[in-house]
Amino acid sequence: MYGTKGYQICYDKSLTELVSYQISFSTGETTIMQIAGRDDLGIIHGLLYIIREFSGVDPFWVLGRYFTG
């Protein structure tokens, strides 16, 4: 498990279902959102969907600004 400040990226090898990767957003001990995907591309797709649907921002613009500084 990796993460900082309440954001966690988990990989659970014991899962037998299609969900293998999960990102959990929490405040303290309360989980407020989970994104689950079959693979790392599924997680990225989920994050892009959330950015587009809930913020109204083009996700590729957001990612471009993040990676180019």
C-alpha cells in the first residue's frame, strides 16, 4: 500500500474478482470514495472520468499541467 495524507493506492494479490487495484480517499478513519479497477489502466480511466464528470475540467489539460510543471 502506498499513499500520503489519506490517499492510498492498494494492490491486493488475494483478490480473485476482476478488481485488482483500488484507490481509497479517506478523512481520518472514514472512507469517502473508492476507485477500483481490474488493472492500472482501469484506475487511470476511473480518475479521468471523475475529473471530467465532477469538476467539469478536461482531464488531459489537468494531467498536462501536472506533468509539464
